[in-house]
Amino acid sequence: MIAVNRAASALSGYSERELSRITLWQLTGEKHADETRKHWDRFLRDGHFEGRCALQRKTGEYVAVQCVADANVVPGFHVGALATRRLLRALAS
């Protein structure tokens, strides 16, 4: 990851500096590796992903998040956003 924010840090439990040094695979955890690989392959094929994903917090606990991402906004660079469903419900109210 080349850019992160405080919200990503709060959601994941990692500092912004730590997040900039870990990979997507570390963030989604071993438990969901197969699911993440399927999402990633579809993301690269379609150029877009929107759906539910599992995020492994620094504590080891998993949290379900909604994810939206676009591939290759600049060749080789992708952009994505994560939010908990609770947050999204609160924003919709």
C-alpha cells in the first residue's frame, strides 16, 4: 500500500506506517486466503471489485468490511476503500 489514512489505521489496528509496509495478503489473513485470491483474480480481470471482504485486524480478530476498488487507475496502481457495514448503515440513516 502506498497511501493509507487514519480510518484504515483505526479499522485495522495497524499504524499508518505499518499499513504502508504490509501486503493485502497479510491484511486479509491466512484464514481467507482462498477467498481473497478469487476476489483478487476477479478484480484484475474486471478492473473493479465491490463486495464483502474479511479483514484481519492486528489483534488477529476478523472484521467484515464492504470494499470497493478500481484496478489500474494509473498502470499498476489500484485504489480501494473499506468500511464496516455498521458505518455504512449509519451514513445512510
